[in-house]
Amino acid sequence: MSKLSKTKIALTPLSVEPLEGEWFRFHVGSRSTPGRKHLVDLEENNGNGRCNCIHFECHCQPQLRRGALPCNGLRCAHIRRARDYFLDEILPKLAKALTRRNS
Ligand SMILES: [Zn+2]
């Protein structure tokens, strides 16, 4: 693969689809296996999030289980992508809805 196309892939954001009727669960596209999707739950592990990819299950989950505190080092690319999506796309809607309710 050329250097240029590698850069292009790295810059293309992973796809994110919210699960219907849910605020915190998403299907996030896999970068290594196109077409494959990982299930991300942002609420799990005290807000660290959880993903069903190998990296998260083998590297992050065991440390969280041993009591590690939530941090970006214990989040895979899919969780980080879903968090970005949540802040960019969902938080503004949530904030608007809350403002309407309080006024
Ligand atoms: Zn993952």
C-alpha cells in the first residue's frame, strides 16, 4: 500500500451508527475488516465504555476488571470514535432538549 493511501485510510473516520432508541450504544465500523462492525457501549465500566473488539477484550477489559480507572489508554479506537460521535452529534441535541424542558 502506498504511503498516500495509508494516510487517507487513517483520516477517514470510522462509521458510527447509533442503536435504535438508545443513547449510549453504537455500531462502529472496523478499520482492519471492512464491513465488520463492533458493538460499543459507552456507559459500561463506569463510563470507560466497552467494545467487543479483540484489542479491548484482551488489553483494556482485564485492566478495568482489576480496578483501573477509566481513561483513553483503556479505550480502543471504536470507543473513542463513539465518544466523539456522542459529543459531536448527540450532546447538542440532548442539550437543546434539556434547555427546552427547563424554560
Ligand atoms: Zn474496539
